[in-house]
Amino acid sequence: MTIIILEIQIILTPLVSPLCAGVINKIKARLQNRKGASIFQPYRDLWKLLHKDEIISRDASWIFRIAPFIVFSITLLIGASIPLFTSFLTNTLTGDMLLIVYALAIGTFFLALGGLDIGSAFGGFGSSREMTLSALAEGGFIFSLLTIALINGTTNIFAIANADIFLHGKYLFPTLLAFGGFLVVLLAETARFPYDNPATHLELTMIHEAMILEYSGKKLALMEWASFNKLFIFLALWVNLFFPIGLAYTPGVITISMGIIIFMIKIFLGVLLIALLESSMAKFRFFRLPDLLLISFILNAIAIGLIR
Amino acid sequence: MLEIITSPISFFILLSLFFVGAIGSLLLRKDDDSANIWSNFFAIAGSLWGLLFSVATIISEHTAAFLVNGSPFPLLSFSFNIDLLSAFFIFIISLIALFCSIYAVGYVRHYYQKYNIGALGFFYNFFILGILLVLTASNGIFFLIGWEIMSVASFFMVIYDRDDQENVKAGFLYLVMTYIGTAFIVVAFLLLYKFIGSFDFVTIKSGVALLPIGAKNIIFLAALIGFGVKAGIIPLHIWLPAAHPAAPSHISALMSGVMIKTGIFMMMRLFLDILQPIPIWWGIVVLIIGIISSLLGVLYALTEHDIKRLLAYHSIENIGIILLGLGSALIFSSLSMPALAFLSLVAALFHTLNHAIFKSLLFLGAGSVINQMHTRNMEEYGGLIKYMPQTAFFFLIGSMAISALPPFNGFFSEWLTFQSLFQGIAILDSSMRWLFILAVGALAFTGGLALACFVKAFGSIFLARPRSTEVTHAKESPRSMLIGMGALAMLSFLFGIFSSQTVSLLEKIGRSFDVLQKIPETILVSNSQGLMIENSFSSVSGLTFLLSLVGALIVVAIIIDLIINRSQKIKIGATWDCGTDLNPRMEITSTGFARSIVVIFKGILKPSIQHTIDYSDSESRYLPRTRTVSLGVGDVYKSYFYQPILTMITSLSMRVKNIQSGNTNIYVLYILIALLVSLFSIL
Amino acid sequence: MFKLFLKIFKTPSNIIPLQNKDSDQAGIVAVGKKIENKVKKLFRGSLTIRQIDAGSDNACEQELVALSNSFYDIERFGIHFVASPRHADMLLVTGPVTRNMAEAVKRAYEATPEPKIVVAVGDDAIDGGIFKDSYAVLGGVDSVLSVNYQIPGNPPTPKKILFSLLNILENLDKKPVILK
């Protein structure tokens, strides 16, 4: 039984993340009065990319070649280390929230280096903007996780997910503030509106896309999949850490299935919110974004101050 | 066996190895090659002996306190006290000096026929000797002798490359700042002597109750300023970005990795050991200094395009992080929470060790690059990864370590610092809580900004296409330099994986402090898997992370490369350039990379842009010939801090100068007044 | 923001549905190397298009842009436009290739990984169209690249382009596209 649960835990993130991106695109299309691509379209895209050939620039070094693998493996590892649908899997080895933050930073590091490696104009400034936003978002990220850690008295993510729901009820207001702060950071780190438009064609407005302009074939598939995984991981952290309702407390077929279903519903709600946000606001000018991240930081600082 | 290794005789052998290396190098100064080999051989031998000595002392806990008779003055006694803290710092210096000396064998060849290699070897060995004396002296005047040896030797090495006038100016600034610091240290020691009656540290420690509160606070401030100048805290840091780039690279590595840590060492010794019990505001001041230094250090580093100045500012940032740990240790110890103080101290000690390793690695890498490129300006690099692949790999590991990316060592010491600050937020009450919240914010932002800075540094130096033709002539460094760097990179990796074993040794050092002796329950537990904080059940394991990452990489690589679409063809083509030719001017520059962050923080950094336009026709202004844009960062410290002090001192001196009127009659009047005053005071 | 969502829900759907008889409208011409069925099968679910303007008068670009609106909605077939040739499967070239753009078009072609399809859209791209025999153009895309398909028209309507693309992928012949 435990083996099956572990298998699901490891496979769930890469399996379901393209579906999340597909659902966001479908909802946005519907709101634009179109039919839109099917929700399984990202799977087809990835499959096709894996079967294409590649062209690699002669200026690129081994960092360009290795970056997609590292970025993707990091997202796999983190996806398996966070609570998705269970809270009884104790993970004292890689389940620390600071490890999650800095492991995701490894992914950003290699992504930015991959963008710089090719020496084109777009990759360079894509990396510059990405590192600027990531540096500022990391403060908000650690702070919102710190709020939850202080409420629960531990920085181990599984222990937080295992906590009593009434504990969070006592600290409802700080939790909500940190929830909002985390949403801002989520949008920053997953390159969504108002930080970045994932569907833009104008290189001057790209942040995440600019760094992967030069990738093709399998490496591009890995990079795209890694960005879907990152979206899924942030959504999972968002819905499971702040409101750990519906996680399976004990192993058993009923509880596990209920856990997975409730988790999917929560993720769907998060996805719906992101799609609605993307359909109703425009992308911000780049130098307004640090103000937004500062707002997230202040929200979280207030939340911490309100605890006890 | 361990008795012999940790005995005083062994320590004197250690000192004499460096002494012989110094004198012999000076005697061999006519022959560059033999002076180089002699000085580095003895430095390597001394470092190996020092490693053996310090590790044996820490493991066996045989501390030694001994005295050498025969001092010519009654106040000066050649007394040594090698306790666990000193042994730890001796370990750090031996480790770094070992690899810097191995590196120097190949690096110094660059200076043959230009300067005197024998003199370099002489000062290098005396520098290490001075540091060893500073770390083990137990008498204030003896300590100052060692401090002087260290400062003077490093001054001569900073101005070693004296063809460049900038280096000489930097050396002068370094000398002035060091002596200002030494003056404050002397004030602190003199005050201690006045109230307790001895320069001996052991006597001072037992007699600390004799100090009145006012004097104790003044001693704290004097010691903070004095040792802070050496450590490079803001605003006393102005010598660091000037002096560290000027020195030869292995000296910069030693200065940045070890010498500034002697300031931290004495702060730990004085504030946590000798002057206990301490008021709480001392810890608050140190914590605030840590917050400011870490944030401002990394922000200034982002504005730099000189590679060694960038690394020097990162040293300031990491000293700030160490002071965050030290400050919280001081706060917890004055609030009688020894378990938490222990945690913070262990975090500070671990970060000291880690910073020494990865900073030296980065400086040695920078030195290799500068050797080949003959310029420190990062804007002229680019694409070096194809010409210097091993150096690039080691620099990458150093960059990942300093940005606190797991599984390297920087992550674990920052994790411990975070945990100690979290505990502070959880346990303390409201006024102190906000200080710790600010500290966590500073640490979080520092980590992110350091990551951005090293993407910029690594990307500008090694990636993309060459920005100047010098790059195409670059060759990989000689083998001794690669061995030095490679060993440090391996250590950075190993200390990260085996962080729990390292921390358990550091716990011994922490427990050797009197104030941390009685800990009701241990909070920090390091088991075989990883680090764990007991009362909040947080844990992290480097080895597991590494193994799972490698496992995931292998699985992904196998599935993607070998299983799916084996018939894929990979072609090498040109970069997609939108149809135009790409020239190196189109790549992003290191200044451009960081410009967004500089503009975001323009309140702190005060960036300035100056345009100068040279027109073809001076009458009309339609046809510019050249246009120069200078981007600068406002120098806040000189204008708001040092310039007013300088102006005040100068104006005071001008007023006092009026006493010297040159008129002999006035001087006779002065003698008469002095005689009258002394007569009246006796009567 | 509520007014926006109210407006969204009140607007009726105006998408143009797909009917088999419209495939006759597709005036596609196959030239050059034939595309293998294997490739077409690969791209049937997901096709990325990079559109290159080789000096066109922007008439075809307007029609191509119209493909993404709510009437034609090319995304529902899994086709979407991308910014970089490295990500593209199909290069849609419009305009007679002017002398200044010849090199750029060639580089874009070389930057696209295999397997790839080159389609010339509009009369200008096929043989120069209204700019035929001008000194400034090289006269049609086939003077610089090997074209696989041509879609005639000046400019072809979005409906025609859409059905031609689907025809290229042989969606309509092999498999009826079921849309809801």
C-alpha cells in the first residue's frame, strides 16, 4: 500500500501539471468567447516536442545542454517532497521549507544561466529580469512560509500539513494575510500575469519565455514541462499549507482517493482564480512589479506580527 | 599520540615552520623560482601541521595554555591560550593557507622578473604567522604584536603590484583604516588594564566584575569599532573593496577568507567569553550591524563590474550574515536562553568556515581569469568557459555555494542561521520580535540578491561569446592552480554533504564557552542523516537531497535520451539572431544585467548617470562625434560619514595649531605657566 | 471588474463551425517535396507556426491574425503561433521576398528544427503577386527556400487559410474533427 502511495506521490506532479496549464488556457479562451484548445493540448505539445530534432547554437556550452535536465529534475524532486494528497507521509529529509525555497532557486539559477549562455540579446535581458524578480520574490516567499511555520512551530512541510485545522482557525486572519502574500509570490515565480504573459510574442515583454527562446526539441519539452511542474508545485503549496483540509490522514483506499479528489478540486479552484485574474488585468510595467512584491512582503510581515 | 600533537612543542614547530619559510624566502630572493618553491613549500608544510594540530585539539579537547618566559617588559608576557575556539580558527587558516599556497606555486610565476618574489614569500609567511599569534595570544600586548605583524605584512602584500598607482592608494587607505581600528582596540585594552590591572585575558575574565558599567559599554564600543574595521562592517568597510582587489589573488583569498575572520574571532572571544555577563543592547547593536552589512554589501556587489571588488563586497555581506548569528547569540545569552544562544553560535561558526572555503575558491578562480585576461573588468570577458573549462566549473561550484544552493555548504549554515532567527521570533516578545523579523527579511533578501549577483558574474565571465579579443588568447591555468581550486570546490561539496558531522564537532566548540555550559535540553541535534532542530522538529539532510537529485537526473536522462525518440538528430547551428548578425556588443553586459536592481534600490544606492557629448561642430549641436555615458553609484560613506569627521578633525587641528606661534617668548611663557601649575598642584 | 465578467457571459458564441463541405474551399497547392504521412500524424494534434513577414504588404498578416479571434479560433485544432523559429514546426511565409529579407528568411529556415513544413501564403509569396518582376523583390518564397505548400489568394480569407492548414494536416479526410 505504501509503495503505491509513494509511486503516486512521485508521479502525480509531472503527470497532472500539463493538465493544469491546459485548464488555465481553456478557461481563458472561454472567457475570450473562443472555444480554445482542449485541456489535454499541453500533453500533445510535449509529445510532439519530444519527437522533434534539435538545433543547438555553436556558442552554447555544456551549461545550455545540462540546464533543462537539472531544472526538470529539481521540479520532480520538489514535487515528490511536498504534501499533495496525504499528510501522514513524514518526510524529515527533504521536506523542509527552506530546502524547497532554495532548491527551486537552483532551478532558477540554471534557467537564467541557460538564457545567458547563447549570447543572444533576448536571453540576456530575460535572465536579468528573471533574476531581479526572483531575488525580490524570494523574500516574500520565505516570509509567507515563515508565517505558517510560526503558527505551527515547525518548518517541516509535512508536519505543517498534518496540523490540526482548528489551529489555523484560531489564527485565521494571519493565515489569510499570508495566503494573499503567497498568491503574489506564486504569480511572480510561475511567470503569470501581472508579471509575465506566457503567450506573448514580443520579446521585449518576455521574462520566462525569453530564456527558453533558443531551446528546441527534447530540451524545450523538458523546460516547458518544468515550468508546468513549478506552477503545480506552487499551487499545491498554496492550497495545502494554508488550508490543509481534505488531506488523507491515514492510509486506506477510501481516504487516499478522497484525498486525491479533494486535492484536485482545490487545485482546480486555484487554477480558476489564476485564469480569472489573467483575463481581467493587464500585465504591469516592469518597474511596478517590485512594488507588488513589496506589498507581499509587508502583508506577510503584518501577518507574522499578528501571531500571538 | 594526540598528547604530543597538541602539546606546546607542536605549536612552536608550527610557528617555526612559517618563520623558516619567511626567512629562507628572503635569503633566496635573488632566485625567483627557488624563493617561490621554498616559501610555498614551508607554507604548505606549516598548513598541514596546523590542520593536524587543530583537528587533534578539537577531537581530543586538549586545550593548552602556556607561557614562554623571558619577556623584557613586565606587562608583556608571551602567554598562549589555545582553546577550542582558537583551534577552530587555526583549522580555518591552515585549510585555506594550504590550498592558497598550492595555488600560489603556479600563480606567482606571473610575477617573475617583475617584482621580488622573495619579499612576497617573506611577507606571506609572516602574515600567516601573525594570524596564528592573534588567534592564540592570551596577553593584550602580545596580541597587539601579532595584530601588527598581520596588518603590516598584509599592507606590503596589498601594494605588491606597485606599478599600478591605484594599488598603492588602496594600500594607503588600508593602512590608515587598520591603524584607526588598532587605536580603538588599544583604547579597549587600556581601559581593561585600568580597571582590572592586567593585560592577561585570563585575569581579565576572572576580574570582569570590577568593571563599572560605563567603562564596560565604552570597551564594547571601542572593541566593536576596532574589530569591526578589520571585519569590514558597514560603515567601516571602505578599505575592503579597495585593498582586496589590489593584492595578488591568493593573498586576497587569504585576507578575505581568514583575516577578516580574526575580527569576528575577537568579537566572539570578548563578547561571549571574556566580558560576560553582557547587557542586551550589545547583541541588538551587533544584530543591526549584521542586517545593514549583509543587505548593503550585496547591493553594492550588484553594482560592480570589477570582479574582485564584487567578491570583496560579498565578503562584507557574509560578515553581515555571520554577525546575524553572533548578534542573536549575544541576545539569547543575555536573556539566559543558553540553548538558543548555542544554536546561533554554531550557525555563526559554521558560516565562518563555509565562507572561508567558498570565498577563497572564488578569489582563486578570479585570479586565474585575471591572469589570462590582464584586466579585472568583467565587461571584457565572456565565453571563457570554452577556453578555461575547469576554472569555469570550479567557479560555478563556488557561485552555487555562496548563493546558498543545496547541496553545497553555504545552504546549511544559512539554514542554521534562519532556524536560530525563527526560534527568536517564536520565543521573544514584541519589541525584540520585530528586530528578528527584520533580520529574517534581510537574510531572505540577501540570499536572493546574492543569487542574482552570481548569475551576473558567472554569466558575464564565462558564458556567451567573447567580448574582447583577449579572450581568444586565454588558456587554462597551470596544474597547481587547478589543484588548489579543485580541492576547495571538493571541500565545499563535502562540508555540505557532511554538514551534520561538521556541526557535531562545532557543537563541542560551542560548549566550550562558559556561558553555554549548562544547556537544559539540546535543541540542535545532528544525527547521521542531517541537521535537526529538536523543539521545532525541523530537519534537513544534504546527503538525501543530493542522492535524490542525482537519482532524478539519471532517471530523466535515461528516459528522455535513451527511451523516447532515439532517432533524434542534434544539429549545431547559429544562434537565432532574428536575421541580423550578432556581434558581442549585443550580449547583455554585467552592468546592464544588474541595472534593473540598481534602479529599484535607487534610494539606497543613489545611482548617477553622466552624459558627455563631444560635437563635431562646436557651434551647432547636431552632429555628435563621441558620446560618453558614465554610470556611477553614490558614495554615501565618504560624504556623510568620513568627510564630516575629517573636516572636524582638520578644523580642530587648525585651531590647536595657533599654540605654535613661533615666538620664543610665548614658549617661555608656556614653561612658566606649566611650572606655576605644577607648583600649585603639589602644594 | 464585475461589469467585465457580466459582459463576458452575456456575449453569445460566434464561432464558425467546421463543416466537411468547406474543405472544397481550401485552394491548397502542393509543390516541392511531399510531406510524409508520419510527419503529418505527428503534427495533427499540435502544430506550432512561426509566421515570417518577408516584405509583405501586411494584408496576409491581418488575415493570419484574424485566425486567432473568436470567429475562427485556430487554437481549437491544437495549432498556435510561436515567437521563435526554434519552437516552430511550420513556417508560414508571406510577402514577396525583398532583397533585404532574403538572408533573414534563410536564417529563420535554418534555425527551425526538423521536421518542418514551409507554406507560402498569398499570391505575393507564391510568385511575387502584385510585386512581380519588381527590382526590389526576388519573386516568391521558392527563390530562397524549398516550399512544400502554397495557399493562393490576395489575401486568402481566414476561412480559406484555416481549411487549407487543416487540409495540409489531412484532418478532414482522415478523421472528422468533432467539436463541441
